[in-house]
Amino acid sequence: MTDVQAVILAGGKGTRLRPVTADLPKPLIPIANRPLISHQLRHLAASGVRDVTLALGYNADRFAGVEHDAADLGLDVRIVVEPQPLGTGGALRWCVDQGAFDERPLLWMNGDVVATPSVAALSAFHRERDAAVTLWLTSVRNVSEFGVLELAADGHVQHFLEKPAPEETDSHLVNAGIVMLDPRVLDRVPPETMFSFEQSLLPKMVGDREKVYGLFDGGYWLDTGRPRHYLDANRHVLEGRVDWWPEGTLAADGLWEGEGVTRDAVGVIQPAVLGDGVTIEDGAQLFGRVVLGRGTVVRSGAQLEDCVVFDGVEIGHDTEVFNSIVCADARVGDGATLDGAIVGARASVGRRNELRRTRLWSDVTLGDGVLVVDR
């Protein structure tokens, strides 16, 4: 057992990923048919963490199933719900005021990242340096959208730059949304106030030369904030590039199936995940890197590749779905083409429509052959 406690901040709305997150909190979006936050909880349990706080906000009532999953993993979970959006620092301080944390080092994870940090290594690094804050870092090519850190040889953070221009720094090490800290640091955050830890407290601590450290160990990390990154996250799990496990039973190398799957004489190129009760009619083809949610039906002649299809979806005859996301209970008519598209929950796409590099909002209905979008 690892002698740390953990908190997952899961109160955000995930606006960049809409309409996927229009009525589904971002930490609950499925990655290989398992909610993202459930993957995180499984990683924490496998790392020996037992005490986990879920800091919720937007659509907090949707997390009931996650609480049950956590109990099955042997985790002692506390649910804390923000009274209103408080930012990262404000949410953590709210948890403090609700008595969620004790004096042990606190591992903070944002609920929208795909990552597999070594909790033991991070904890050891943090304790050896008697750190106030230790950030688990990743390296990115384009630093302009991130908080960038410049480190001394021992990992002490010398400078923190928020979304710098490339010419402002030679560092490519960025805050990955995974932080270990002394809970007493949170006493500096004003209570019941919108407050960003990263933009307000962290730069001050670095400027004051406090014990703020960064650890880069080359572990896997991916932000799922944009559609292409969300598709990448699913693909990487299917390909085994990240140590997360798809939902279902491994029926063949690279193929996971749930219960009651019907796919007689259907060619499925791995990797793929087929949820409970999926039906794939004869003549349909899956060309790899495909996720099908529970109860989804793929009609004959359909072709799918590099896509994530949520629960209860119907894909029509001779329909093509490539590099796209189809949300729960949507209908895609016969002969339609989705290429780089997102179809929102319960939306209906009529026959022979073409949606290319566009997003269709939830509950929208398109008639037959009325729309060709390519932008």
C-alpha cells in the first residue's frame, strides 16, 4: 500500500470536446468502453493507493456508477461536490474545508488526462526532497498551450512560464495535471473563492524559491481535450501504448468483446472493442482501431475505421464511418459518410448525408441527403 491519498478533480465541462460533453462530464467519456475516470481509479488501485476523493461539479449525479466501481477496486472513496465552479485551487480548498484530506502527501490528478504516473516513484522523489509541491511532468513539442517549467539539475523548479511563445524558453517540460503536494499548502488558498492553483499560487511559490520540484520520467501522458486527441487516446489503449485495459474479455489478440456479441462471418481487423450486446451484420467490415459501445448495431455493408461509437447507436447499411465519434443513441442512415465528424447524442443523420470535419449537435435531425459539409 502506498502511503499517499489522492484526489481527482472532475468538475470541468470539457467545452472543447462538445457535443461529446454536452450532457456527459468529461471524466466520464469512454476510453475503450470504460469511463476515463474508471481507468484512473484502476491505476491508483494498482499503485497501492486506497483513499481517493472525487471532487465533482458539473453533472455530479452522473458519477454514481463510478463510486460503485471504486468500491469494487477496494478504494475508500469520498465524494465532494463544489457548490459552484471554484477553479483548481478553489476546488482543492473546498475539499480541505469538507475534511477530505489528512496530513499525508496528496496526489492530485485532473480527471481528463490519460496518464500512468509511477505513484511510488513520484512519492519517493517528493519525500526525499521534503517538497511542498512536486509536479509530474511531460514533454511536448509545442509549449504555447501549457505551463512550462525550467528545472535545476536536482529537479527544483527555477522558472514557471504560463503558455510562453517558443522563443521564450528552451524547455519542453510542462505541467501534466498530476501533482503531489503537502496538503498544508492548500491553507494558502482563499476559501469558497474561484482560484487557479496553476495561475496564482504556483507562480508565487516558484518566484519565492520555495520547495517546488518537477519530475520527468518519460511516462505516458495525453490530454483528451480535443477530438483528435480523444481518438488518439482510444487508439493508444487498443494498441497497448498505455497501461489501461479495455472493457470486455480478450477474445483474440487485440480484440475485446463483451457479452452477447453477434458478428457471425464478419471481418474484424484488430484492434477493436465490442461492447455487450453489439450486433454486426454480415457484410459489414471493421478495419481496425474501432470501439463499439453496448447495444450498438452495425448494418450490412457498413465500413468503420479509426472511430469511437458510444452505446445504443445504429450505423446504417453501406455507411462509412472514419476518424469520427458517434455519441450515445444516435442514428446514422444508410449510405451516409462520416469523415472526421462528431455526431451528438440522440442525433439522427438521414440517408446519403456526408459529414466531413464537422460537428452535429445532440438531438439534431437531418433529413435524407440534405447536407454535405467539408470544412
